[in-house]
Amino acid sequence: MQTRLFIIVLALFLMNGLSVASPQPGPATSPSQSAQEVERLLRDKDQALLDAIALGDTKTWDAAMAPGFVCVDETGEIIPRQEFLKQLMPLPTGVSGNIKISAYQFELHGGVAIVIHTDDEDENYHGQHLKARYLTTETWQKSGSDWQLLSEHIYSVLHDPPAIALTAAELGVYTGKYAAGDLTYTIRREGDHLVGAREGRPAAQLDAEVRDVFFVKGQPRTRKIFQRDQSGQVVGFSDRREGVDLVWKKIGSASP
């Protein structure tokens, strides 16, 4: 009986030209707007937002941000929409500059776009020229015929500091073998610089940032800060990363 009823209902659907509806896709770029066009649109929007920072232009930001926008800035602070707009003010007297997009990565997922852009900042700070680089990750969502910025995470790209030259005698006081628990680290002088290596790992050149502070090129998040006793002898160093120290104690001279 149930099978016969099903056949009758199906026949009525066919006779009236009806069919079962397919699921409708969510928000997406309109057929007339290609992914390349969306990318150009969002890049222009992003550059306009960067230009608005120096001016304290809240109107441009307010128009671009979604109601639930949130920013994680380069210090790690989480800033909701209204607080972000409140903090946006023109640069003070004596400070000027601009931020330009130097690289742009874009992926479109229906009505959501993921963007990563590299931004180069040039700043005149009371007569001195400063440069900085930022990496910004964003989520954009299509809203009607426009796109709104849902979130962004700003990362400050770190650079190696300038190195200073030390004499052979000055470098010599840092050479030796150091220990941190069951780990060992050996520092030797090679010509006009130092090299350091943990046991079982390749050696790396150590450059002096200032006296008693060394760094490895390409690792700007870390420093080796040497400690001295009351007589001025080096007795160890702190491997400092993000403000946290791994302490090494000097246990002997470096092997030849």
C-alpha cells in the first residue's frame, strides 16, 4: 500500500514538472566577479586602511569592518571593534610616515577570503628615519555586494640588530664550555668572531650586539647574555627568548 502511494505521488510531481530542490550554496562571489577581481578589490581596501592609520581616519575603518570585528595587534593585545576605533588617532607632531603593501597572498573560499599581506613602514620620527615590517593575516566575509573585515592578526617582523666588532682579547673571555643541566654548549674563537655549538648540533656564528650580548643571524628572537663575577670573569650566560632565560654555567675551557 505504501509503495503504491509513493508511486502515485511521484507521478503527480512528474506530471506537474516538479522536482526535489537541490541544496543552495552559501554566500559566494557573484558569477560576474572573478577571484582575481575580488583580490584586487580587497588589496585596494587593505591599502586604503593602511593609508588611514597615519591620518587617524576612523571613517574608512568603520566602513570596512564587520560588526564583530576583532584585532590582535603586534603586542598580542586583543582589541574589539569599538576599542580599535577609539585608539585610531592621527600621528603626533614630529612624526610622519606611510605603510605600503609589498606582498599579498589571497585565497577565496565561497563567501570568505583569507588574506596575508606584508607591509613595509617608513617613518620619520623627529628627524630620524625608521623602518619596520609587518605581516598581517585577515579574514574577509562577503556581505551583500560588498566585503567586510572580520578579523586581523598583526605580526611585527623582527630583524637582526647591527653587530659591533670586538678585539681578539675581548672575544677570548667568552670562549669555553658551558652547561645547562645535561646539555653542553661550547664557544670558540675563529678569526674575528665567535662560533658556538650545542653538543650534537651544527655550530653557528655569534655576533656581538653590545658587550656581553651576542646573537645568531636569522634568530632575532634570541640573545645570549653573558654574566660576570665580581672580578669581571665570565661565569655563564643566559639564553634569552621572549623574556625567558635558559641559564648556562661555565664549566671549563673549550677543547682545541
